Amino acid sequence: MGYLFDPHNWEWLVTGNNARFLFEGFLVNVQIALIAMLFALVVGLALALARLARNRALSMAAGVWIDIWRNLPLMFVILYLGLALPQPWRDAYESAAPGFLPEALRTGRVFAALLALVLYNSAVLAEIMRAGILSLDRGQSEAAAALGMSYWQRMRLVILPQGLRRMLPATVSQLITLNKDTTLVSIIAIEEVMRHGRVVTGVNFFGGVPAPVLQVFLFIGLMFLATNLALSRLSRRLEIRERRRIGTTVKPISGAEDQLAVARVD
Amino acid sequence: MKTMRWRWLAGLVAALALGACGEEKKSATATTTTAAPAAAAREFAAGTTMAKLRNEKKITIGVKFDVPPFGFKNPNSGNVEGFDIDVAKAIADELGVTPKYIEALSDNRIQFLKDGTADLILSTMTITAERDQEIDFSEPYFVAKGRILVKGDSDIKSVADLDGRKVCTALGSTYEQTLKKQAPKAKLTLVDSYSECLESIQNGSVDAVSTDDVILTGMIIQDDTLKLVGGELTTEPYGAGIKEGDKEFKAFVDEVIAKFKSDGRWAASYNKWIGQYTKEQQQPPTMTLEEALDLSK
Amino acid sequence: MSKLLDLLTENAGNLAGGLWVTCRLVAGAFAIALVVGTFVAALRIAPSKWLQRLGGIYVETLRNIPLLVLLFISFAGLRRAGVPIGPWTAGIASLGLYTAAYVAEVLRSGVFSVSKGQVEASLSLGFNYAQTLRRIVLPQAFRTVIAPLGSVTIAMIKNSAIVGVSLLALPDLLKEVRIIGARTFETSEAFFWAATGYLLLTGAATVAFRLLERRFAIRR
């Protein structure tokens, strides 16, 4: 305990550029998470619709695709794409990346990281969305059909608006998992908070105050804790509001790692 | 109370967004150092890599970010510094372009060249016949020696004492094979970067680190309770990595390196990054690429 | 195709070794996750506000910090603080304690899935708190938690890949594959076998939990 709270071991936090350097790294994580989430939502919805399609072949193909990406370790996918993503793809990303993104996010390697995060998270989100859609009363779809609506009209006007609303809280908690998972992209040398943390623990090469590993990574952990707690508050609030609005009890969906389970409908 | 919380959250989002914008400007200046404009703009034949890079006004160079004194990111300035960076600057200056540094790890740098992520690799990369199958090398710009680093109070005196001990080196480096040959009973701990080896020996989870002497010297500069032991295990000539088959670019890089070695910049750089700590003098290497390749066979 | 098979036969020893390390990691972490997770879940449903809060802090902290950060803290961080923790202990403990937070949540929601009326009825019949939990709530809760526990287990198998790439440098499946890939330059072939290995493990877990679910399903 003495070591942990010894002010000498925390001095690095207020000297030089260390705290700012870590915070800048953390922002890269948050931005990667937000961008990946945006694309994962779009791709996830397409996958969910394909999975629910009446065309058996399409549904099967979507199911296999979802199951493969959901069951591979994200670490594996990131490492593989980091090594094997073809250069033309990276080039395309580098030239297409908007200028307002920070430098760390405009390299081709970030594309590999984003692609991995989107592949994995879209598969997870597709399952959540499918569950959200299936959780709607069959009567809704039947009533809409009786009114003469086509399949796509029913989906667009009746099913999706309700189903997607129901999965909003789950999406926010998936963002928590995604935010944590962004630390994994450090392994393919993207300049985010873990890399910055390692650099800070080595600052004494430049004559700085020693920054102990324990304290530096506790500080990084606290940054994640604060952000993710805020997100989980938000998720819970949305969930309660939703429950009040529909008047029924949606099964409580908490942390992302188990929300998958709750959302699973066999 | 409810609205208070919402405001707080909105504030957080706003702060993140602002920080994001603020960071963009900073890091743009942080990671790319402006090249001194080449005094006389050299002309390059159209279609060569040099002309292409000149056109794009930048060269992407894969370097180490965590291997002082060769390539290290300084958290205070945000710049990458070191001996490899000096060589990289010399090449970029000659091209008249801005160098852009990306981090090359031991197991991804060959891939970076093959797929074009990097135009050039300068990351303490040893010239080997095996790697020469995949990429091309420049003439050696530095010759390091393989050594062993231990804690000051260690009983390990040489490579023979490594039996049954934990030895750290980087995944994909030449030392994986070297150690398997010279210390077959040592337990290898393969990590992603040498900074992880330094952390491991400092926290005691490995007994020794084996890699190039200059990298180990960098570790001693950071932590003087560590020491080098035993003789030279291997000779490790460093070469710049170039995409396989790009003969014109290789000739260009060789030419810049030859000039760097002969006009005093090599010695100045050596003294700045290594000599001032070890109090040793060293001459630029005279080994040729042929000799370097023969060495690894 | 033959390249793929050649890689497998030439490196069978390393690949099997890596798979075995991954299995040991997962088994150890699973045991810890179940024990600690049950304990934390018990805290969260305990009839004391302070115990509930304690359980809540555990879950919220462990669930909101990245596993990679946890691994840095538990291994390098603790060793620097003078705790001589080994890579296996740090790896299994981190993965287990991290997963325990999810297990606790699954168990808690399982308990809450038993309707309040049943608990009240049981209490009014003269069962005490412990008896109610053991005889009425847990048997029913067990059924509802099998499927979500399966998902948590699969997530844990996938997360075990993080342990190998961290400072701990344990030679798990992913690490071995990267070593093979770096040596042979046949990255895609090597990674193909890692994917196969992980899909086998997660597939086996899926099947095992499906069987459990079927075994304990209520026949109607």
C-alpha cells in the first residue's frame, strides 16, 4: 500500500507532458470506438436483415458469417488483418480518411483495426438486433400484412422502428465493450493509450521522473472506468425509459459480454 | 438532479470532441518533422520510386518507437529520435521530402515493405539471407554484436549459463534462432518489442535479455543496474529494408548511406546516441552486403 | 492447399503445445470465474445494503476496465511493487477475475428471474432466507443461467488470446502461430490453423452448454 500511494510514485503525473500524452492516447481509443460503432451498426443491421430474410440460402449464409466472426477472438482478427490486409485497401483508406481525423487515425493500419472491430462487432450487433426484432409480438407483423403492407413496408414502417428502439440500451453497452477492445489495437502499433502508457513508463531515458508501470496503468484503467461508467449509466437510463414506454419488461441487458447471451433467441 | 447528470454527460462529450479537435493540430506537427528543403533539388528519372516519393512529397519509413538509442518516441516532444532516425532523415533530405515515421515491429516490418505500408525500413534490422529472399537490403549502415544483458547481481556469466533460465528476445528477431542454437536449454520468452524485454528483466520475470549490444546499451542507459556479460554471440549488420526488386531505389539508398558514413555525420550520430554514454569510439562499418549475407548462411 | 497441410504437419508440435496452453489458461480461469463469480453474486443479493454495494463495486470496476490494462497491472505492475507473481498466476487470475464480474451478473439476473411471488410464498410458508434461496430460487435460477453462462465462457475463451500477446508472453495458440508465421513468412496459412483451433474450442463450448441446457430443460 505504501508503494501504491507513495507521492513519489505519482510525481510523473504532474511533470512534463505525461498526463496530456496519456489523455491524447485515450482520445484515439474513444474515436476508434465511435467510428467502429457507427459502421458496425450499419453492417450489423444489414446482417440481421439478411439473417431474418425469408430466402433460406441468404439466411443461412448470414448465419454462418455471423457465427464465424462472433466466435473468433478479436485479438486474432486484429493481428491477422494488421499483418495481411492488402495494401490497395490501406491506400484507399489513407486517401479517403477525412482530414479532421487526428494523424494517428489516418494511417492504413487503422483501417485494419477498424475493419477487425467492425467485422466482430457487426456480428454481435446483428445478433442483438435479430433478438430485438424477434422480440416483437408476431401479431404486429400479421396486422401490418392484413393492412396490405408488403414485406419491406412492414419491416420499414412497423418492425424496425420498434425493434431498433428496444436494442438502443444494448447498443450503448456494446459501446462499452468496444471501448475496452480498442486497447487491443495497440498490438498492431497504433498510437493509442496503451502504447502511450508504455512510452511514459520509459521516459527516464530522456531524464524524466520515473513513471512506475503499476501507477501508469492504474491511471489508464481509471480513464476507462470513468468513461465506461458514464456509458453504463446512460444505457441503464435508456433501458428504464424504454421499459416505461412499452409497459413491458425487456429482459435486463447489462455488460456486453453477457448481453449476447440474453439477446440469444433459439 | 436528473438534469444535472445529463448536463455532466453532455459536458463530457463536448470535452472529448474539443480534445479531439485540439489533438489533430498538435499531432500533425508532432509525428512528421519538417524536412530541411534540399538545397539543390535533385532530378529523378520518371517512374522510379524516388520520383514517386518526390511527387507525393513524403516518404513513409518504418522505425522502432521503443528501442533507444536507435528509434524512440520522446513523450515530451512527440518526436521519434535516434540513430536510425538520423539515417532516415539523411535519405529523406536527399529526396527533398518529409519523412513520416511509422512503428515497425520485428514481426510486421517485412510485411510492411511487401504490401507498401512503408517505403523503407530502418529498424535495427539485421541482414539475413532468409530475409533477403523476401526483401532487398541496402549496404550495412551499422554493425552490432549479439550480447547478453543481465541484472547487476546475476550469476550468469556467459551464454553457457543460460541453461534452464528464462531469456527474453523479440518475436521474429534473429535471436530466436541464435539462442536455440547456442543455448538450446534456455527457456525463451518471446515478446513483441524490446521495451517489453526491458520491463521483464527489470521486474524479474526473465533472467536475461539477448539481442544487439547497442539495444542492450540503450537499456543500460535507462537502468544502470543492468550489465552486459559474455562474449559476442553473433555479428549483426543492420541494413535498410527495401521492397524486393527495386534496384534504382536500392542504389539511391546505398549512395546516401555511403555519403552519411564518409562525411562525418555517421560519427556525429554515433557519438550522440551511443559514444557519449559508453565513452567508446567507433568507425563506420566497412562490411559489404555480400559479406553480411555470407555471415548469415 | 498442400501448403496448408505442410505447415500443419511441420509445426504440429508447436500448434498442439499452443492449444494446450490455451486450454490450461481457459480451464484455470473458468474455475476462478465460477467460484469468485458465485461469491460476488451472493454479495449482490445479500440482505445487506453494504454487501450489495461491495459486490456492485467489484462488478462495475472489473467490467469497465480493459483486460489488457488489467494484465499490465497484475503482472508488470505488481512485480514492480515487489509482489513476485508469475505469468501463469497473473494470466489465469486476471482472466478469471475479469470473467467473474460477468458470471456474477449472469447469476444475479438468474436469481431475479425467479418471480418475487415465489419467494414471498416460500417465506410465508416458514422457510428462512437461506432455505428459500437453496430450495426454491437456485434450482430454478440454474436453468436460466446455463445459456448466458455459455456465452460468458465463449467470451472467456476468446479473451484468452489477449493473455498471450501481453507482457506475460505465455506461449498460447495465437503466440505459437505468430512465431510460426514470423519464421516461415506464411502468415495466412499459420493464422488459418489458429482460427481452426479457436473455432474448435468455442464450438465445443457451445455444444457442451447446449447439451447442459437440454439436460436441465423443463419438459412440458
